[in-house]
Amino acid sequence: MSKEPLTELYNRQAKIIYRYLLKYGCRKEEAEEIVQECFIKAIQHIDSVDETKLPSWIFKVALNTYRNYLKRKSVITELSIDGGGFFSRLSAEGDFTENILVNESAMLVRDSLSRLKSGYKDLLILKYEMGLSYKEIGRLLGLSDATVKTSLYRARNEFKRLWGEAYGRS
């Protein structure tokens, strides 16, 4: 693989990965290091990774690097979510009641998100907090558009179920 596709990939994905890590609770310095580290790994393993799967491979390396860091350090993270904005974007695609949108705080959103399995949490943050399209999410995670849509549907329903259990509403 030549340098051009990797440079294009860096220009296209580094900011997305960095922003995602910040939303996931990573500190700025750690996020910068993780982005740099995952692209160094990409350069080292460039010949063993299928070029079409490189975007999702790099994203997974970044997430796994951060998760491993958290395990090693036993760090407790707090998701950096804009509660109102997250809810309004989520509800635009579902049938959440206006009451939830108006009355609940970002802390409650973080609490519900923290109880989701990480794959669902990843999808919801990518879609509703970062505003990525199905195609962009699919490219990052190595999934088809249809799989992203189906998984997001399940993630939204699981989020709503957890919200309903915790706060008595759905």
C-alpha cells in the first residue's frame, strides 16, 4: 500500500477518532496519544491489513487501546455527552416523549448510556452525539449500512428500555 491512502485515511479519520475518544471520556492528551499510536500501528501492520478494512481496523485499534488503558489504570470515565442535544437527535428518529427531552439532565443520559453494552454505546454516540451518517459509521466499524441501521435500532430500543427501568418512563 502506498502512502497516499494512509495519508487520506489519516486526514479523514484522525479527527473523528479524536472527537469520539473525547466523547467517550478520554482526556485530550490521552486522545492525541491514542490517535497517534493507532496510526503508528497502521503503518507497522499496513501489509497485513486489507486496505478496504483499514478504516474500521484503525478505529477498533483506537477503542481497544483506550479500553486497555482504562483497565490498566482502573480509571473511571465520565462520558462527555450533551444530554439535551443527544436526546433531541435520538428522539427525532424514535417516539420518545417530549417530557423526557425537556425534563431530564445530561447526568441521566450518561447513566443510561453507561449501562449499555459498549457496542450499542459506541453506535449511539457516533450517530447522535457526533452526527455521523450510517455510511460513515459503517466505514469506521467495518459494517454495512443495513447492519448499522439495524444495530442502531436495537441500541435505541435498549437505551429506551434501560431509561424506562431506571426512571419509570419510556
